[in-house]
Amino acid sequence: MLLSTQTSIIAQRFGVEGALRCIAKAGFDCFDMTFLELREDDEQRVYSDEYMEFAQELKKLMNELHISCNQAHAHIPSETEDEEYNKDSYWRICREMEFAAILGAKVIIIHANHVSDYKEEEFDYNVKFYNQFIPCCKQFGIKVAVENGYLIDEHQKYVKHIVPTYLSFSEDMAEFYDRLDSRYFTVCLDLGHSTLLGEEPQKAIRVLGSERLHALHIQDNDYYRDGHLIPYLGNICWDEVCKALADINYDGEFTFETHHFLDNFPNDFYDEAVGFMGKVGRYLVRKVETYKKNNGSRI
């Protein structure tokens, strides 16, 4: 299993090229090209007429660093109540799909939209929303991943409440995904999002199973806040997670989304911090692979 992490906050500080150097130095095999947190100069290049030149420069650097791009994350929000925003957002997502595909990404995560408190309305709207990207999937050879999410209730006076949608829990995610064309879509499970809603990630992994689940956002938290911390800094039982991934014979990458762990480290200590992330990730990858071997020996 390959070990990956997002460019995200690293690219905000050092640019995408600096992020790739840092990620490769830390021992990661691949990376998630994260479009929602680009530095301004990189953002301008991605969405300008010179995007192809920029992508080829990154490809050259990737070859030099012996690192690949396994997946990407589109900007958020995907849609709002502003129709002008939505038109521009659709164009930007299509550009992100093309850019990610040039880098070699097999999957791009695109967030769903909360539009109704009724399940069928929510499902129908989002099936239509996702299906509009099928032409880009065909053209660029990339799949779209649906991620489990949640809402924040901003109307509470003192406390922000985590609110589930019909694309939060694994059973609903499985039902929704089964309405999509598996040639163009897959599922990304954010393990930390599961815990915020009271669902253990190992259960979600088994419910989704190997037919649906082909991408991960690995992060830890305290079950109250969306921490995006590295494993073992929160309350998730990582041994059970590794067993579940082995049990379904998960065939995707082990991709960290742990940007808040890196928030406060100074620039001159960043390599060490990302390097420690890599060591934790490699330890967990070995654990999953060990459980897979043990499972095979029992067959």
C-alpha cells in the first residue's frame, strides 16, 4: 500500500513545488493535489492559460523526486446559492480534474451539496450534480470520489453543533453510491468525519467494503472537533482501523489529511514535522499489510 499526504498547508507556505520536495523528503510515495488551499501564485497558474505548462513543470519535478500523484481534492464549496459562483465553480472543477489527471491522479474528491432535509431530494439533486462531471471523467480518465461530510449549525449561540446529512453515515453513503456509475465514481472515507457523527471508522470501512471504498482521508480527532491530526493524537482506535482495511482487502492508498497537525510548526522545523508524519504513516501501512497477510494465511 502506498503512503500519501495532501499538499494543502505545506503548499500554502512553500508553494506546490516546495510541498512536493518536502513530501518526498519525508518518505511519502505520493501526494494528494489539494486545490482548495493553493497559494495565490499557484492558484493563478492553475486557472490561467498556462496551466498545461505548470502541470508539466510539476510532472518533471515529480519524476526527479520519484513521487507520484494518487488523488486530488477539488476546491470547496462545490456549489452555493449564488448561480454565478456555481457556473464558475463547475468550470474550475473541470480544470482541476484535467490538471490532476495530467499529474497522474486516479481520483478527485468533490464535495456533495446539502440542499434538502428529505433523503430522496438530497440524493436526486446530488446524483444529477455528480453526473454532470461524467464527460470530464471520460475525457481525462479520472474518477470522482464522494466524501462523507457533515454540516456546522452556525445558529447556536455558544456552541457549534455538528449536523449530519444524508451523505454522512456509511449506510447512506453506500446507498447513494450505488445510484452512481461505478465506471466514473468511487467513495473517499474521511475517518475523522465518521467519528464526529458517532460512527466508528472501522464500521464505516466494512459497510462500504472493497467494491465502493477506494480512497481515504486519514486523520485523527477527539470525536468533538474536526481535528485533522496525525494518528494517535486523538481517540480513534487505529489497530481496529487497520484490521478493517485488511478485512476488506482495501486496494487504495493510505492518504493523510492531517493539515492541522502542521499548523503551528515553524518553517525551519517543517521537514522534521512532515518526516514524523511519514514515519507514523509507514508504521500504519505496515500494520495493514501484516493483517492482510494474516488474513490470507487463514484462507
